[in-house]
Amino acid sequence: MTPRSSRKSTLRLLIATVMLVGTLTMTGCVGVGPQTTDDPVGITINAVARPLENVSLMMTVKNNMSKFVSDVKVEIVAIDGKPGIAPFDLWLESAPVASIVAPLMPGKSQSLTLVLQQKTPAAIKAYPVTVRVSYKDADGNAVSEDITGAGVITVGNINFLSKGIRTIIELLYKLIPNYGIAIILLTLLLKLITEPFTRMQFKSTVDMQRLQPEIAKLKARYPSKDDQKTLNEATMKLYKDNHVSLWSGCLPMLIQWPVFLALFTAINNYSPFNDASFLWFPALSLASKSLPLATRFIMPVLVGASTYLQSITSFIPGQDHKQMAFLTYFMPLLLGYWAYGFSAALSIYWTMFSLFSAGQQYLVIKRLTKGMPVPAPAAKSKKK
């Protein structure tokens, strides 16, 4: 029979993984590519943003002809039927143009990205986009075509939690005019607010660990497979008599998750960060992959190392660490890999969140496990 504590850890892991994938999906990190138009060089544009966010235009270009084309350029010429790119602005580019360097073979597609920004909040609506596609055909002739309705930029509502977090960031920025420091202070503030839930979560885990000797006795009393029902009933009675709930450790995670998701949404593409430098980042909106090689991997390493520290400080004395191997080793590597494409603001938040959590976990677990006996390691058998 799988130990209850192991099942509980596995359940928490599944919940965290599903929620993390859901976050990435809802925020546009994971998605399905749209269909291109039927023009000789077809294109489609799709972008979703909220007020005061950067707009990442995902453009898919496809050669629908039987011969290759070259020097393909896509230029935005009108938005919402009006010439230009208003109500959006340029950020990293000097013109609203994206190009394909290599020839585009027949039937092949290529994705392009053009990032716009909102210096002022755009109205909540759908903005049809008209583009001009220019290229050279296989005979070297220059061709240019305007495609109306190539796609839309959808500006939607921001949830009240994310809006509240942005308000707090702006208040902190007024006190200390540095967005990087504001993010660190916000992270500390959120950790203080969610501290009771963290303490509740670890109290449940510690209570489960305290009962492991009693559970071992029950297993010794009911060793047969025919006694599994009786063993389960006795185990549940043991939990009930000691006021331990199997769900009390997962409930705090479910309560805190909307706050984490709202924070991710609030700071990931926040336009005011475009002009905010911090440490080696010229802008908090930039991702590590956009930096020079000398500083490109600093933040991903910090994200992975802080996540690892957070994992090892969550161990309860006497707990089977093998059940936490995935969280301990794989998750830091995975998050470090993702951090390569995260904005600096999001990477700074996650690093500080992990460091604050590590310190908090160490103090909470030390207080909860004070005086709790640690099971002695199994004695090694002597060789004959």
C-alpha cells in the first residue's frame, strides 16, 4: 500500500503541475497556431493583450505558390481601419515591419513576432489589422499586396486581482522610484499575507509525519492484502482521532494560487517596465534571451538555484525524500529553462519568492518539528 504522505505529496505535485501548465496556456506561452489566408503569400496575425500591456503579434507567413519566394516583408499599414499602428506604439523596432531572411519554399510556413506597446491604455475591443506583404517571386519580380483582415489584436479586461497588484506596484514605485525594488517589496508583502496559509500547509505535513510510527504499527498489525480494507479504516480513524485532514495541506495551495496567477498576469507584459532598467537589465520587460551573452544566463541560473533551495528547505525530518525527487531536481531545471524566455520582472519575482519561501519554510518547519523524534536510519547488515 502506498503511504498516505506519499499520496498526498503526489497529489500536490499533480495540482501544481496542472496549474502551472494552465497558467502558461492562459497567458499565451502555450497555444495552437492559427490558419493563414489563401493569398499567394498568406498570413495571419493573432494577439491578445490587456490594457497597458505589450502586444506580441504572432504572425504566420505561408507560401501558397508552387515556387519559392524571397525577401518577404510584412508591414502593418492600418489598425481598426485607420492608417498607422495607433492606439499602439513601437517599442524595440524602428518600424512596424518584420522580415524573413531566407527564401520561403512552396507550401512552407514561418512564424514572425513583432512587439508593440501601449503607452496609454487601449480601449477594450478587437482591432482588425491590415498588413502589406511584399516579396520577390521566383523570377525576381517585386510583388506587394495589402491584406485586409489579416488578423486581430484583442484587448480584453484585466481581472481585479491583477489590477490590484498593478496598483500596489505603482504605489510602491511612488515611494521608491524603482520598479525592480517595487517588485521585491511586493513579493515580500505577498509572502507576509500568505504566511498563515503556508503555516497551515506545513502543519498538516508535519502532523502526517508525526503519525508515521503509528501507521507503521498498523501496517505490521494488518500485513495481509485481505486486511487492506481494515487497514484503511484504521488509518482514517487514526487521522480523525488526531485531527489530521488529508486535504488540509492542499487547500492552502488552492487558496494561494489565484494570487500567484494574478501576479503573473500583472507583471509579465506590463508596458511601464519597458523603460525601467534594473541591475544588468536595460528594461524589466526584456527576457534573458535578449541580453548579451555575458549576462544572458545569470537570471535563469538564479531562478533554478532559488527554486532548488526552496525545495530542499521544505523537507520534514524523517520524510522520504525519494517522493520529492521530481520537485527537488527536475522542477528547478525546468523553471530555469523557462526563465530564459521570462521577462526580467517575472524572473526577479520568482527568484525573490523562492528565497523568501525558503527562509519562511526553514523557520516554520523548525518551530513545528521542535521536539519531534527523527526516525533512526536502518542499520546496515554485516557481511559474513
